[in-house]
Amino acid sequence: EIFRCTLTKIPETQSLLQKARLPLGILIHPFRDVDHLPVIQSSTIVRCRSCRTYINPYVQFVERQKWKCNICFRINALPEDFMFDPSSRKYGDPERRPEVRHATVEFIAPSEYMLRPPQPAVYLFVLDVSHGAIQTGYLSCFCKVLLEELDNIPGDSRTQVGFITFDSSVHFYNLGEGLSQPQMLLVSDIEDVFLPSPDSLLVNIAECRGLVQELLTNLPAIHAHNGEPTSALGAAVQAAYKLMSPVGGRVSVFQTCLPNVGPGNLKPREDPNQRAGKEIANLLPAIDFYKKLALDCSGQQVAVDLFLMGAQYMDVASLACISKYSAGCINYYPGLHSTLNKGQMEKFEAELRYYVTRKIGFEAVMRIRCTKGLMIHTFHGNFFVRSTDLLSLPNVNPDAGFGMQIAIEESLTDCNLACFQAAVLYTSSRGERRIRVHTLSLPVTALLQDILGSIDQEAVVGLLCKMAVDRSLSSSVVDARDALVNACQDLVQAFRATLSAGQASAGLPIPHCARLVPLFVLALMKHTAFRVGVSTKLDDRVFAMEQMKSMPLSYLMTYIYPALYPVHMLDDQNALKLEDGTLVSQPPRLQLSFEKIDRHGCYLLDTVERLYLYLGRAVSDRFCVNVLGASNFSAVPDDMTELPELSTPESERVRNFIAWNLSRRPYYSPLRVIREDSKDRHLFVQHLVDDRTESALSYYEFLQHLKQQLSK
């Protein structure tokens, strides 16, 4: 799951790739949490003298004294101490070294990998306290979570923290030692914001813990009666940049409305009457203020993460730039409110708790190397491209995914294998400089049939959706949709060209390994990011596009094509046994069609963002009693958002299955029970992408359309 290529066999030449009519690219999840990661501490990190590739399992040893680089093919001398096997503590066989036995390894880096001494972990929180923000109740939730997790924030004895709040002014908090209570310093000149104190705005958590706790305890009350409606976000982020520049670190911004005063202020651009139209306007940023600020931040090793929580239009297209170009992440909770939208608040609280405690790397760069003859030409994700193969990542987190498109510049005829290596150099939260290295090796082929038989359909769709986002921004959503359909047609035509007359079938000619590509493409065209003819808020669409660009593939596929399971007949047969002995039922996954829904059943739909438990009208009273704690279908509350903890086998199976699904990802998905007769039934039905809608084809009709295009 760390490193995937769209093709598991690489074409020898660009002309052969063009005949296959497929996108060639890699998808990588470089900082993913890995079980049993080999960590190597060695006085010498063995690298190619020419291209600087790290030694890996796919190099060739020559006479045990030398090794041949699998990227540039240079013969390198092998240092004598590489003959020493750290696990057996014996000299002799270089192939026993962990670097040569594992495709993913981590090195503890010596001093030559440092431009400056490793900086402490520094966290700055920038909080919207305008009138609308306070009304949502998010600030109380934020302060509660941070108070509870203060000891679990990644770092060491040097870790620092700071806080800025803002409305029409920017407020700083002096938390220096010697003060009896936190001191708020207000800067009202937002056109030329400055730091009101040279120090004590960022403080050591351990040394100033009492003042930090006092501030978090009192912050909601301090701003409880704030009637100021305006939001000077731009000035607040400029202040954050000035404060963080000397050391670098992570800035977490919490924003609830369109910034409307001072630098970086924005005007409403969305026309609600055009939400269902084919022409989608205003997908690009309105101003370059946030991109420029992001590039300044990136240059000083500062990343900015966004938590966007507006009930109204916020211009995500403009605001997202601050995270996109500084290697930050974007979190979106439209309509969040402590009483009016408890589901979003629950999601915000769970994800914030995970966010402040998850692993983090600082001052990072990622370099991608590939076999001579291959070239990366387009990158996808959140970063700044520093040079042709080097990405600047002021922060790197375990939930960031990246994509790269690849061209074949020179023939690979003399290569048996094509190799890719991604190396992430970063500072851990404990101040250690480390290098995580991932290497992927794939066979090279001269046969078109081999290429078409080696398609990784999920990786293809993962790359296609990133390309479609770029096409939407550079041209239009309609163009992007056409390009997705053309990709399916190209695949079918390329495969048909390899078939003999006797092999042609009545169905759609498509390689078995790519048979679901048309289904996933249809799902993309019905997705919030790319759909037309359905009322879609502009911010929802832009956020969905941002997710497509940066979500790791393992989650992205469920985001594109949600998972549907029957949960009314769970049993322990073929159940998964967890380490603690819990049994997790493994129901079959169903196609997203109403044909699969039995009115006697109950179905769990997982869209990544939400979980829906759909209850058929004729579901048994026994199921209602044992799982939902209600006497029958009609007694199930229509607004039920959690399952009762009942001591019945049926209840335990359903709850264990849901908990197991949630435990495998960083996103929290609030649950909503939907009865067949509910007024909100459309929330469930809209995800059944195999079925026809007013504005889109069914899966069967889409296959027929592709088939008709073949005969033209």
C-alpha cells in the first residue's frame, strides 16, 4: 500500500506506452505508519556515488566487493563495514543487511544530512474568535481536546506551543515564565501586523504548562460575548509566519467564515442558482495572497493546516492554497455546530484528537529517483516543487498521499527491471534527523499484451482522478469528465487491437485486471468533485477535489466507490480474529445498486466521510430489538446516530464490524441510521452509483455507451 504503479510491467518505450493508451504513474504514501519498520543506525549510509540512490534489495552485488546501482547502473565500491550483519553480528554476506532485505527502511541520519541542528517541535494554533465562530461552539471543543491531550502531543523536552486568536484584530498570548496569568496582547493594525513581544509568545510546554492550561481553560469565556462579525484571517496568518519563521514548525488555523477584512480578504463568488449547471466557475483562487504566503512559509520550514468550519460559502478554492503549497492538510466541517449539527462536531472532536497526537515529521524533503530513461513530469499532492525530482515538505504526516506521472524518455531495452525510489529526509518530533526510503522494482516488457495484463486498476483510477482535477482547473469540469470517458474508451480500443478475430466477444473487450475501471470512472463522474446537473455547493466540490489530490489510495478508493455491506445476517464464520480475541464478521461487499437492497435487510454504507445504516421497511422485529434496542421498524428513531451497547450477539457483531472499519483509518465517520421511509433517504440513495439518476447513466448504460463508441 506504500508504493503502487499504474502498471506492474513497464513498457520498453514511450511508443509502446502510447499504444497501450494508459497513464503511467506512481502513487505513494511515504510517511504511512508501518509495523516493524527496520530502523538502521550506521556510521555509513551506502549510496550510489553517481545518482545518490540508497542501496536497496534490487541492486546487484559484483564479486561481493562492489554493487551495481539499479537506477543509473554505475558500479560502486562496497564499504568494508557493510559486510557486517548487525542482527547476527558477523562479517561475510552483504545480502543479509536490512537495507538489502527490506523495500522500506529508515536510517538515523548522521550530521552531514543536516543544514542546521534539528529544531524542536513547535506548534502554533491560530483561532477564529469572531462572533460567528463563537456561536458554533468549536472553541470550547478545541480547548477541551487540547487540555486532555497536552501530554500526548508529539515532541520532547524542548517542544514549544503558542496561540493566536483573531476577529477584526489579532490577539497574541504571552505565556512567559514569571507571569501569574496569561497576558493577552492586541494588535489592531491588521494592514501591517507585527509581533507585540519579542519572546514568550512561543513557550516550552513543560516549563509553562500551568499558564498554557489556564489559557485553554479560560479562552472560551474570554471571547464568549464577542460581537465582532469580521475576520482578519490574512493578518493572523501573516503574524503566524513572522512568529514561526526562525524555527519552523506547524501552524493549525481554525476558520469559520469568509475572511472579509484586512490583507487576504475575499468576496463571495458563488451563485447558488448555478450549483446544478454544467459550467462550473470559480474553481481557481480569487487572489494569489494565500499561495504567496504559503511559499514564504515553505521557505522557512513552516506548514499550515486548515480546519474550515463555515455554514456559509468560505471560498475553499482560495484558502486551500495556504495548505496546498506549504505541505499542510485541509480539514472541512461544513455547518459545524455544537447543538444544530452534532454529527459534524463529533467528527471534528475525534479528528482533532487524532490530529494533535499523530506522528509528524518536520523540515522534510522528498526526492523521487527512477531508472535511467524514465522521467517524472507531473506531481500531485500538497507540497512545493523545489527542483525536477525534489519536493519541499515543511511537515510530513502519516495521512498524506502523493502521485507522480511518468514519461519514458529513453528506451529501456537494456533493462530487465525499472526501479523507483522515494526518500524522505525529515526531523522527528524528538529531534532526530531520519531518512525513510521506499524502493519499488517492476519488470520491463516489450509486449503490448503483457502491459494490458498488468494494469493495477485502483492505481489507474487514483491517478486518473488527480489528472481530472488538474483538467477541471486548467479547462473545465465538463472537459475533465470527457477525458475520464476517453480514458475508458482508449483502454477498450487498445485491448481490442490485441485480440484475434476468434477472441472477440459480445461483451465489452476489456482486460480482466481492468474490468472495474469503467465502474470507478462512472463513480467519479457522479462524485461531488465532478458531477454536473446536481446541486453542488462550490466549497463542497473544491474540497472533494483537494481530497482526490492528496488522499492515500487505500482510502481514496472507498471515497470514490463507497463500501456497502449487508449487516442483518452477520455471523462468526470466516470472521477475522483480532489480537485481543475480538471476532469481526466479514460480510460480502455489495455493488452500489438498489437491486442489492432487500427490504427485509439492514445495510451499512461507508463513504469515508460518513456511515449510513439503512433499514429496510420489512426488517425483522428481532433485529430491531437485538441491534437497535427498538421493538420494531416503526419504533426506530429517525434521527438515531449511535447504536446502543446491547449484550446480544447480533449487537456485538454489528458494533465490532463498525468499530473495526473506523479503526483502520484517520477519518472519523459519524453514523446515521436511515429508515426506508425517512425523508432523508436520499442521503443513502445518492451513493448507489451503479443506478441511473436524472442526470447520469446507470453502470449498464455506461457500458453500452462505451460499446457503441467502439463501433463508430
